[in-house]
Amino acid sequence: MKLLAADYDGTLRRGDTVSQRNKEALINWRKQGNLFGIVTGRSLESIQKEIIKNELAIDFLITNNGGVQADGNGNVLSVTTIDFNAALEIIDYIRSLNCISYVLNNGISRSRTVLKASAEDLKYGNQDVMRSEADLIAEGQIAQIVISVEDNEINHEYAKAINERFNAYVEAFPNLYCVDIVPKGISKAEGINKMLIDSKLEPVSVICVGDQFNDCSMLQAYKGYTFHDSPQELQSMAFKVIDEVADVVDDEL
């Protein structure tokens, strides 16, 4: 038995939907007795909508960049949160930055606060209506914060600044037009490791595929694949560079 863990946006879904070739490859992968799961920066609520829309069958879900574990049916197994007072300080700091919006996530659902209504939000512009920030904060639990920015250079600058200011509490990862902020010690690799330990799974091989900097940890910790249009840093650390997830299945079966 092998285990395949794939990022979603820009990886399994390249464009507006999951390709038919990828869907068929994953069906075949699981028919051969292997496991498949999604490891994403999205919230559980958000990725479940995509799974339903694309009619995907999965064995596990890891969301919030490793901070939330769920089974293949979306039942939550564990949630790691940011120290609440630190999260409130980070939100105040974010409001001083030149960013478009930020999204708070309690492990399942989200709120979105717009700071720059005149700018095009390339990260969250087409998202469904979310909960109010006040409602989510009132629960006293924040598992992830995502900052939406206008370009893919300032995201690295902001991630570095947040890691320096709040390094005792969080890890910040530059992502496509955004910065993902998660609890200290959380990463996609750690999320996979926790899932393997908690579920007592012992696959003969763990294979990962991703396209952005928040995928680096799992590409380095396991057998990693990335894409020809991924940043050069990711291509350098990957076992192989491919065109789509179906190529990984072809390689590994």
C-alpha cells in the first residue's frame, strides 16, 4: 500500500476544475489498494465543497496547512489553534499592512475582512459568503489566518516579518497571492506525520505533490513531485517534475 498526498489549488486542480485524467487516475490508484488524500491550506468547509463539486473520493483530509485532520468523510479528528491573544495581536498587525483582505479560520469555517475594497482580490475575490469576523472571534478559537496580497513578492516580505515578530506562536508561509499563518510547529509535513501516527498507517511509501512554498515541508520530508511551472526552489527539491497529478500515479503504479 502506498499513500499519495496532494495539495489542491494549483496541484490537483490546475485551472477551474479537476481534470478528467486526474479523476480517473485517482480512481485507479485507490482501486489498486492505495490511499489518497488532500493536504491543503483551505479550511475544511471550503475544501469539502470542492470535493463534492468534483466528485472526488478520498481517504483522508489535512487542511489549514497541516493544522486540521479529518477522515475521508470530513469528520474532524483534531484541530490545532493559534494562541488566542497572539492571534488578536497578529490581526492588529495585519491591519497596518498594505494587504487586500484577511481570512480567519476556526478549523472548519471562516470569516473574511476586506481592508482594500478598491483592489482586485486574486485570492478571495470569488469566494462564497463567509461568517462575520466578530462571530468567529467570539468563539475564542483561531486556527489559521490568511492575508491576501496584490503580488507574489510582498507575500515573502510579509511572511518574513510575521515570522520574526511572532515566531513564538506561529509559522507564516508565502503562498500564491497570500500569506498563510498557522500555529507554531504546524506544516503540511507535520500534518501528514500526525495522520500516519494517529491512524497507525504504515504505507510502504508516502508520495506528495505540490506547487507552492507552503508545500516545501512535505516535498522535502517525503517523496515529492512538483510542476514545470512551480518556483525553481520547489523544482530543485522535488524527486521529479511533472505536468499533472495523473503523471505521479503513472509513475508510482
